Amino acid sequence: MTQVDTPTSVKLLLITYYWPPSGGMAVQRWLKMSGHLADMGVEVHVLTLDPKSAHYPTIDSSLEFAVNPKVQVSHVRAFNPFVLAKQLLGSKVPQTGFSSEAHSSLWLKAVTFIRSHLFIPDPRKTWNRNAVNAAKKIIDEQGIEIVVTTSPPQSVHLIGLALQKVRSIRWIADFRDPWTDIFYYKKLQHSVLSRFLDKRMELAVLRSANAVVAVTPGFKKLLSEKVLPAERDKFTVVTNGYDGDEVEQRHAEKGVVFRFMYSGTLIESYHIEAFFESIRRLSDDFPSIEIQIAGAISNPYQQQLEQRYPFIIFEGMMAHEAVLAAQKTANALLLVGPDGTEYNGVVPGKLYEYLRTGVPIVYIGAEDSDVAQILQTCSAGETFERVGQEAEMDAFNVSLLKRHTEGAKESSHNWTEVRKFKRRYVAEEFLRVMESLLKR
């Protein structure tokens, strides 16, 4: 791996909606990346929304202590439409940006329709005007050269688009998820007009940004194909990653419960039941199996799963450090991707946290997906399709259970490949993107 020479003279303004005390994977990429860049000598400024004005799916106040002291953070206030939505809907506000399931109430569907027509591209756009004004002041006072906007929410990129028109900056649009191709987009009830406006905004960002960074090769391909071939050289991949030391040597404890762990948001459209059915088929021969789920899940879906699968233990939301500790002591880690071949480029950020543990990973998703490729390259686990691979899934789970019973070594990871995803190296890749822009 090529090392970046330090110190560097880059002055960076990061504009992000998600920042501590926001929890979950959405905040991890730039919370950690900003710290590593600051340690490399980058002057890092962060512009984010005041927590009192923000709507975060999860809160993890412990992450506030993980912000590098070298990083300078500024906040702006704004109207929060989610406050009004909660007053109208209570706890029924969907976590995926007002996307409604087919069985949702007419009232919720109506709110989703309003969201998709009054708040294009998303309801979190209400801070944009204040953010642009605050960003201009930071740029002028601090001599900022590089502006990075990171999404979701996609409306953050409109801040970068506005700044590029009024300030001499290099702008990088960082995509952690697709825009109009995100897995719940079809549930947002867009009309022909609102979809047209949304796609026009997306194209304006992709064509105007000086560089476009995607977190997976699949996302890069998806986004770059929306512009002309002559415009595609500016698209690149900088993956997510992990912090901390790798756990290279692990041995199962004999005679205790075998624990699968899933961490993160779990929604019905993931169709994870194929894995749960495999465990149910094996539970007679291997009664000491638990599936631990730590993360956000709707109450109706949790109740449904509890009734069908008594071996599932729901932990609710956990602090990030507690999740990392639980991952290291699990016997196997469960990962699931959105259901559909169009989502093959989705790589959940928690995959990289899983990799460092040395624990075998079971991925429910497409065999030709980016996740499957990473697992194969890192010798870190197996991928199973939701349909048609029941026997193979059962056989792999049995092999894990038998190795556990025998107290056999668990980790067979290719650590040379795994270490390429350390966040320090990922930050160096991003620094190279910034430095190349400054040389143009």
C-alpha cells in the first residue's frame, strides 16, 4: 500500500447531515475519516446541522467523544419537518425517509406522497440555505480549497452545487448510497413530474462536481453511467473501512450456545427469513443456537419474527462500542443485502467491521454482488441466495456448528486483503483524490 507523504497543506470543509450524537453506520465513515485526515495534516472543518434541528434514526452520544480534537465543527439551525410529521404520525414515521410499505395506512401513504412532492429530493433539505451561508463564511475566513458533501441525505449535494457557483472551490460529491436508485425509492410514490425533477437534480450534481466518490464499484458504475462517457474519468471508488486491530486467532468455546449476530437496521423488504428458516430446520439437532439482533426494527416486524422464531433475541439499539464488542465474541456474523439484482453494489458499512473480527460471515444476497466478491477475496465467509440454495445454506451452517462443538479454529481470513480496508488506508486514498484535484 502506497503511503501518503505528510504533512499536507489541504484545507477541507466537510458538509454532512449525520454527525455525533447521531448513531448508526451513517455517521461512521466521516467521523473516522475526518480524524485520520486531521492526523495526516489536513485542516478539517465540518459543517453539520445542530442536533436540536436534526432528525436522527438513532442516537449514540458516546460517539461525541470519538471526534478528533483537531477537527473544527460548526453547526447551523433549521426547521425540522420531522417534528411536524411525528406530531401527526407519532412513532409511525418510517426510517427510510418517509417511504411507505404496501400495507401502510392511507394517512401514512398520503404523508409519503407529500414528502415526495414538497421535499425534493428529501425532507432533510430544509437546512440547505443556512448551510450555504455558513459554508461561504467558513470558506472565506479559512481559505478552504476542497469541499466534500456526503450523502445520504442526497440533498446535501445541493449545498455543494450552490457553493460551486459562488466560490472558487474543488467540490467532491461523496456517495454512500445511490440517489434515485436507492432500494426504497420506488416506495416514495413519486409522480412523473417529481421523479423528473429529482433525476434532474441528481444529474446536475454528477455533472458539476469536480470528483464523484462512491463507496463500492457497483455504485460507481451505476452513477457514472448517468453521464456522458467523456465525463466518467472523475468517478472513483473509496470504500468504507474499519478501525482497530484485527482478531487473527480465535477459538470457539466448547459446550456453550452458538450465537449468530446481526447488527444494524432490519426491515421486512430485506427478506432475511430464508436464513431464519435454515436455523429452524437445524434447531432439533442443534438446540443451543441463538440469533442476536442489535439495531432498529419496527415493532410489528419484531413481533412477527418473535412468534415464528423463538431462537431470536432482540437487543434493540446498542452503543457502537458495545456492538463492536458483541461482534468479536459471536460465533458467526449475519449480513443481508436489499433483495434485488439492481442492488448488487450495496455494501453495508458493517461488513468492514465484521471483517476485522475474524468471525465467519454469512451473507444473504446475490452471488455476483460486491459483498460476495469481498468475502471471497478475504476468505471471510459465504454468500447464499434467498431462493434455491437452502441445502447449501444448511450445510454451511452445520459445518459452523460442528466446528464450534469441536472447539476448532474459527478464523480463516486472508488478512493481507482484509487490512486493505483499514480506515487509515481508506483515508489515504481519499487524500490522494483531494490532492489530485488541487494539482489540476
